Amino acid sequence: IMSSGEITPFSLVFHYEPEFTNDLPAYYVLNCQDLPPLELLGPLERPEWD
């Protein structure tokens, strides 16, 4: 994504939704704007897009 010399802004959303435990779901968002460093948000209780 960033190896060509140009950075394309992006966001990645990771979610962990346990099926076999009583843990609550957790969500993480990885953002990249125009320049590094990357921004990591989380753990979040619910996704930002809700």
C-alpha cells in the first residue's frame, strides 16, 4: 500500500466476535492518511460505522 512512494489513504477495520466465550466483541480501526504514522483506534465497543 505504501511501497510505491505514494500513500493512498485507507482505513482497515478488524473485529473480534467470540463464539465460544463470554467475552464481548472488540473492534479496531487502522487509519492511514497522507503520511505515516498509522493511527490505531481500539479496542472499541462497537464499530464506528453503526
